[in-house]
Amino acid sequence: MTVVSGMGGIRFETADGVALEGDLRLPEEPPAAVAVLCHAHPRHGGSKDHPLPWAGSTRSR
């Protein structure tokens, strides 16, 4: 498998049509650890573009 550094979209879809979408960021060097950052539920003001998950992802490098 070839892994390229950078950022791209990722989508997981179930057989009944429920989908999870996200952004996948791959570093240039092999990572020392991996983290999954999730936003709050959209009914409670969550959004994948909310500044809090983005701030956490940029500070974890």
C-alpha cells in the first residue's frame, strides 16, 4: 500500500445509507501516535468545520 502525505476526504457509508464523512490528514513522516477528533452532534451545534477540532488537529503535530 502506498501512503501519500497530505489531507483528503474520507467517507464511510453503511448498507442502509447512513454516512460518516471526515478529513484524513497524513503526515510526511511516520506518526508517533494517532488521534481521532470528533465534533459535537449537529443538533447541539456541532460541525466538521467547527474551530475546536481544527485547532486540536493543528496543535497535535
